[in-house]
Amino acid sequence: MSTVQVLLFSVLRQRIGEGSLVLDLETPATGADLLDHLEAQYPIVGEYRPVLRLAVNQEYVPETVTLADGDEVALITPVSGG
């Protein structure tokens, strides 16, 4: 079992109502496994999944990354502005 902290920003933070979550995942777990887990609990994640970027310990990574116990995972959604 791995425990990871998930940081939420912008629309996900607003829609889920939390700035961060702590998740326990079966090991080995990938970024895709984490997103599957979140999507099951919070369907809004599925709406943004095609455009979500993952950052693990402040580095952008693909969904195939293997997560380790204690990792910090940020879910980055696109932002607009001018």
C-alpha cells in the first residue's frame, strides 16, 4: 500500500471542494491508477482527464509513472487568460 498526497487546483479544487486529498493505493500504482481511483470517487475528474497533466514531486510526468509511498501528486488543469 502506498499513501500519496494529491493536490487539486482550479476547477477540480472548486468542484471537489478540497485543496488536497490523501489516498491509499495498492502497490505498484501508476498515475493512471490514481486517476482511475479518483474518477470512481469524483466523476468530475473524468471530464477533465483528457487535458489533465500530472506532476509528481513537482516534476511533470506521464500517467505511466510508478508512484511511491509519500509522493506528492498535483493534478494540473489548463488555465485560460489573456
